[in-house]
Amino acid sequence: MNKYVSTVLEELKAKNPNQPEFIQAATEILESISLACDKHPEYEKAGLLEMLTEPERVIMFRVPWVDDKGQVHVNKGYRVQFNSAIGPYKGGLRFHPSVNLSILKFLGFEQIFKNSLTTLPMGGGKGGSDFDPKGKSDNEVMRFCQSFMAELYRHIGQDTDVPAGDIGVGAREIGYMFGYYKKIANEHTAVLTGRGLSYGGSLARKEATGYGLVYLVDEMLKCNGKSMDGKTVVISGSGNVAIYACEKATSLGAKVVALSDSNGYIYDEKGIDLDLVKEIKEVKRGRIKEYVAVHKDAKYTDGCKGIWTIKCDIALPCATQNEIDVESAEMLIKNGVWCVGEGANMPTTLEATKKFLDAKVLFAPAKAANAGGVATSGLEMAQSSQRLFWSFEEVDAKLKSIMIGIYHSIADAAEKYGQKGNYVMGANLAAFEKIADAMMAHGVC
Ligand code: NDP
């Protein structure tokens, strides 16, 4: 590894000893961009990597809220404004009990590179809270969202920082947060994306991450002489990304046989009945095991990890970080998987990624493969600026062209640096070239 890169990485580990997820993401990216740093010795004097790995700003705040019984609760709120070299900070808000600074720094750091790949003018950020919307009433969720926004509104704006949804933050939460922002800031602007269609949202935003994942994977397959048609696919999760990945993969002729949630997974060898899953997850906010009450021949198993023991051609992890470890990767490879597309952020551990690459599995890394969501958020911002809306077909066509473009930019970058077929390195290098160029142009700031 380039000496400057390894020094920065060691210092980063020493300075952030309690942030394993952030160090994991930084290690993968810094190792990959070592080749670019070899070509640019001027980066060291400019302190480029030290600046890149330190967030421009981290905001932490308390979020007090009152439950339906009158009891006060206090959660932690965060916004990590990581890097604005390319454009305003952009990245989702996650509401989940596991949220902490390490996880948000990993997500924010990844987001800088992902947003660069979209070719749109967006910097990287991420935020959220350790609040769990699951099991809360709509009124409780609304009071929480209002309290969260009562602080966050000071730090965001359509040209400053534009948050969106992520785990635990869907249409309901975005609606409550937008409504409160509008009230206290007295402006109706594109300060959040993923908005409802009646108040500034974009058609196809809901579908974008899942569809985009499949568009990119499909292009990768075509360029490697393969296709989705007739292939068996396993998808983890049953949230926004998983549902629309399932829909698009099925429309391209694949058979999706499994989905999961944080309690367990379902296996339906006839192919998943997605209308039923949407009814359970999007309408009733229920659990995935309810599926087997309708489809008696499908099987439900407790626990998430077992989903990776199901035999498949293509695996699309779409739930959460580090859901595929070495053991799961080995099981997938043993069962004949030959393609993995990451819909979730960092769903594969570093060691498991190496296993897939060594086994010559076609591996589409998250920052490229799931960039369709933020890309369509960028298209939502563009529509808001014009005060115009595009049809579903127009947005979907733009999304598809962006995803195909991302595939070719990461494949070309991998080849340019002598790493043909290694899309992990290709994604990091392609994204880094643009960020580094912008940061060098801005000087020390
Ligand atoms: P949702 O909240 O809609 O769905 C998340 C799904 O993953 C649910 O099925 C959830 O189960 C499951 N899940 C969450 N945590 C765990 C866990 N610890 N173990 C097992 N399963 C878990 O989120 P999204 O679909 O929006 O996001 C999924 C992933 O995709 C995340 O990594 C997110 O960062 C990433 N992503 C999302 C984008 C978007 O546009 N939505 C854009 C780019 C990336 P349960 O219901 O039981 O919690």
C-alpha cells in the first residue's frame, strides 16, 4: 500500500478507536485509492486524505419527546456533514436503535463516494437517531420527528444539506419532518427528498434504489455475457430497497425465492408473491412471517443469517450492514452463487468481500449498486428547482441511464488501474478521482 495512505489509515484507527464500522469503511476505500495516490504525490503535502477522512462538521443533539401516556423520552440525534466538495451535503436519516456515531460516520463517508459516482452535484452526509419507530403510534412518531426537526432545521437547507430517508425513515417520517420544517423555517423548499408526490416529491423515488440496483446488476451481467432471465435470486430485507429490487428482478425474468426482516426469513420456491409482501410491509407494517399464513407451502425460519444458506445464482443483500460474513459468503459460494449486488450499505464484511472476489463472483459494491436512490433524490431536487415534474417514465429512464453509466465508469476505472473486473476498486477509484480534483481546487479549507 502507498506509504501516505497507510500512515493516514493508522492515524485514523488510533484517533477513532471506538468506531469499528467507520474504520471498516475507511479501510476499504483507502486501500482501494492507494493506486491513485501513487500517481499523485502532491496529495500528501495538501493533506488531502486527512481532510477527506475528517467530517467537515458533526452535529449531536438531544431529542426529547412525549409518548401517548405522557412519559418523556430522550433520544440522541445526529447529523454528520462529511464532505461538501462536490455539492451540498446529501444523505439519508436513519432511525434505528443501533444508530451511533460510528455507523453514521461510515454511512456518511461512503455517501461521499456514492454521490460522486452519480455524476450529480451532491456532497456526502448522513444522520439519524437511536429512536425506534417500530411499535410506536403515528402520534408518537410525529412528536419525535417534530422534536428532531426542531434542532436539525438550523443546520440544513436546499443549498446546504438535504437529508432523505433510510432505515426506519419512510414516507410517514419524511412527511412529519417536512411539515415541521416548513412551519418553523417558513419556506417550502427541497430541504428533504423522498417527499410525497403531493408536496414536491418525485415519481419513481420510492422504487429508485431497488430498481437502480437491478439496472446496474443487469448491465454488469450483460457485459459479462450473462442475464437475469431464469435465474434464482435471494434478497435479504423486506423494506424499501428489497421490495423494489424484487419487483424489478422479477420483471426481468428472475425468480426471487426469499426475503427477510430482522426476525427471520421466508422461502417460497415458487417465487415470492410481492403483492402480499407489499400488503404486509407497506400497508400493515407487519412482520414477514405473516406471509406463510397465506402461502402455506412457503417456509418461515427464525433468524436472519440462514437466508444465505439458500441455493441461488444471484444474492442481493438489501437489509443492513455486515449481514454477510465469511461463513455466509463461503456458504453462498459453495451453493453456486456467481453474482452479488449490494443493495444495503456495506452488507458484506471486508473478509467476505475478499472471498467473493477470490472466487471470481461478479460483485457490485453498494456505493455503485445502490446509488439509484440518491441519484433520484438528485433528480427530485432538479425538478423542485425548475418547479416542474417529470413523468414516471422520464425519471425511470434517467435513473436507468445513470446506473448503466455508473457500471461503465467503475468497470473502466478498474481496467485503467490494472484491476479489470474488480468493481470494488473501480468504484472507489472512479469516485475518488472527482472528489480529489474538487478538493485540490478548493485549497486548504
Ligand atoms: P427499510 O427500513 O425500509 O428496510 C430495512 C429492512 O432491513 C427491513 O426488512 C428490516 O427488518 C431489515 N433490517 C434492518 N436492520 C436489520 C438487522 N439489524 N438485521 C436484519 N435485518 C434488518 O430500509 P431500506 O430498505 O430503506 O434500507 C435498507 C438498506 O439499504 C440500508 O442499508 C440502507 O442504508 C440502504 N439504502 C437505502 C436507500 C433508500 O433509498 N432507501 C438508498 C441507499 C441505501 P425490520 O423491519 O425487522 O427492521
